[in-house]
Amino acid sequence: MPAAPAEPRPLVMGILNVTPDSFSDGGRWFDRGRAIEHGLAMVAEGADVVDVGGESTRPGAEPVEVDEELRRVVPVIEALAGQVRLSVDTTKEEVAEAAVDAGATLLNDVSASLWPVAARRGVGWVALHRKGTPATMQVDPQYDDVVGEVTEFLVGRAEAATRAGVPEVWIDPGIGFGKTVGHNLELLAAVPALVGTGYPVLVGTSRKRFLGVLTAPAGSEPDPVDERLPASLATAASAMAQGAGMVRVHDVAPTVQAATLVGPLASAAAQRTSEDGP
Ligand code: HH2
């Protein structure tokens, strides 16, 4: 008997930072050959998208010149093209254009400004909310209503992109981009509000600092980056269970396993609710 078709699951975007200074894996994949190997390993683990970045966005990161960013990301995208869907994590138009030429079909844009490129090239676009720049964003971020402000900003950008003809628009609340621990938690609890806008939602919590803050004893240093997998999985699973269509992660295999459970769990919950019905 043929196997039943697998239930569709939320997508998993694997992170490939071709950088010397990313917050969790800086330098590990900076060598081109190792970056390509790591990209292929994530494909083997079930990544639906591999997100190639050549400039760290961590708080305080040094900006990277266009030529250097091109040198980092383009050969890696060329080498992986055809094996998996590729996105480019950039805020620079020239890099976005060259990445599309090399085979990327999604622009992952933490500046939420590159939709004209996505429209012109007919590729997908991710709009992320951030407050400030990497240099300033974690200096006392303030909101009156973080969920309302983030949602309004993202919908505004997504509507502009859709009007411009971008064929696929994702929205991302930008966990850790100008947000306190409390703001991050509020946004993670508000995924249904983002999903309710009608745009597919991408969430990235993987190994971020706020997880280390929340898991460490009060008043002590955050738990280290390489001890944040359980918290990364818990937050990714929570986002997916609330309707996020894609999560951006460093640890692909365990996240794919978690993603695979979301559909059957939702079906089982729906079944119970209907059995309990009036
Ligand atoms: N987070 C980071 C970078 N890009 N893109 C999206 N769409 N959503 C995110 O949450 C997001 C992102 C920061 O993480 P990382 O790439 O691991 O680190 P760095 O920016 O230091 O390279």
C-alpha cells in the first residue's frame, strides 16, 4: 500500500551565516567550502529554505561593504542553487540583485525596504520589523503597544509590496530587533494576530539572547548560546502551533521533527473539540 501523503507542515528555514561575527555561529561557516557543506547538510536534514547571509545583524555588529558581502554570499548561493530554495539575508539592493541572479528566490530583508527589488525580479520578500539599527536597537526600546505597532508597520509594508506586484510577501515580527525580553514574549504570544492579517508569518527565535535570559537563574548571566536549543525548539513549536508558516533556525533536524508534529497535534485537538461539542 502506498504511504499516506505526509501532512503539510510549517516550513523550516535553515540559517547559513557566511560571516566572521554572527552572534551564535560567527566564523563557523565563513570559509566558502564549509558554508556550502553546511548548506547541503541542512538540505539533508529537511530544510525547506536555506537563508544565506553575509552581514551580521546582531546588536553592535560592524557594517559590511557591498563588495565584501557579494564575495561572501554569491558563490555560496550559486553552489546551492537547484538543491533547495534559497533566500538571501541582506538589506542591500546590489546584494539582493546579485543573489537573485545567482539563484535566490526569496529576499529576507530585515530593513523591510527592498520590496521594489522583489517586485522587479518577481521573487518573494520577507518584511521584518525592527526598531533602530544594529548599533542602537537594544538601547532601551520602548513601545506603547508593541503588538499593535509591529502589526501596523508590517501590514503597511506588506500592502505596499503587494501593490507593487511582489508575488509572495511574508511578515516577521523581528524577535530581538529592538525588543526587550517582555516585548519578545508579547510578540510570540501574538502570532495569531499576525496570522490574522492574512500574510504568512515567519518567526526567528533561534538561540537568541532572550532565551538565555529566561532560562538562566534570575540575576545571573544568560545561558550560553550553545545551551539554547531546548528553548529555541519550544519557541519555534509555540509559533508554529499558533499558525506561523515558517521558522528560521540554526538547528534544522530537530525543528523539522517539531514541525512534523504540529499538523497531527492540531488535528487531534480539533477532533477532541468536535467530540466534546454541544
Ligand atoms: N534574525 C537574525 C537575522 N535575520 N531574519 C528574519 N527574517 N528573522 C529573524 O528573526 C532574523 C533574521 C539574527 O540571527 P542570526 O542570523 O543567527 O545572527 P546574525 O544576525 O548575528 O548573523
